Amino acid sequence: EDKRGNKIPKEKTFIATHRAQNLSILLTRLKMTNEQIRHTIITMDKENRIGKDMVEQLLKFVPGEDDIAAVEEHLEEVDTFSRADKFMLEMSHIKHYKERLQTLHFIKTFNERMTDIRPSIEDITASCNELTMSSKLRRMLEVVLAFGNYMNRGNRGNAYGFKLSSLNKMVDTKATTE
């Protein structure tokens, strides 16, 4: 009962109790209404209201088929739904909700990921440049092609190139001396 003696309807939850409790904690930490969360997700958080950690947590609470079925089965009692149940119901109406969250998470973690992999990308780029500019490698490949053409004369000689994977087979090549 409230201060005036009116009965306050008890909130009901139809999703798994532990899941509802954890979701309620998350929603309290977000300090946003369900409508604000919905708007933020639909607009891909252009106002930067949700951090990447919160997006990760929201991904854990994407409404599943069981959640949606449990909530929709009791739509006539929507006024008594817990905040978690109302959240599940509202988010289930967003088209591609999970994919939106995943995309939002990707956007929020992109710069961090790029910073982590930038040295590797630079190393690979430098290696590729070295390989394409190496006159010694070019000469070695010319010699390999010439030997291959010589050994295959009459059969498949005068090839214009070879597969790099065939370089592994060179180890198996044996010489015959007569």
C-alpha cells in the first residue's frame, strides 16, 4: 500500500527470475527509460549515451523466443509487468534488435581493435613491400622457373609461371647422375 492506503499492484515477472534480476540491475545502472534505450539503439547511439560495456551487457539480455513467448502470453497484465519484462517486450518489437546491438558493439570497439592490430597490419604491409621489391627473390623465382622448364622439356616445358605451392615440392626433387 502507498501512503494514502491505496493498494500498489505487485510487479510480476514472467521471464526466468535470475535473468530478470540481472536485467533489472543492468537497467538501473543504465539510468535510462526503456523508451530512451529503444531510441538509442534505433539511432545507433549517435548521442553516445551507452558505453561499450553496457552494450556488451545488453547483448546478454537479447530477448529469446522463450522470453518473448512468456511475456506475450500475459499481455493483458502488462500494467503489472516488472521493468525487466517491459524491457523484453519493448525490445522484442525492434526489428533486428540483436544485429543492431552487435553492430553498435562493433562501432564502439572498432578504434580499440584497430589500435591493437595496427602493428600487425603495418608488419604485413612492410613484408609485402619487401617481397614485391626484392630483386634477389625475383631472380630466384626466375631460376626456379627456368629449372622447371628444363626438367619438363618435351612434356610441359616453357611454362609462363608456376604455383607458389609447388615450391614445397622442390625439396622432393632428386638429381640423377649418369
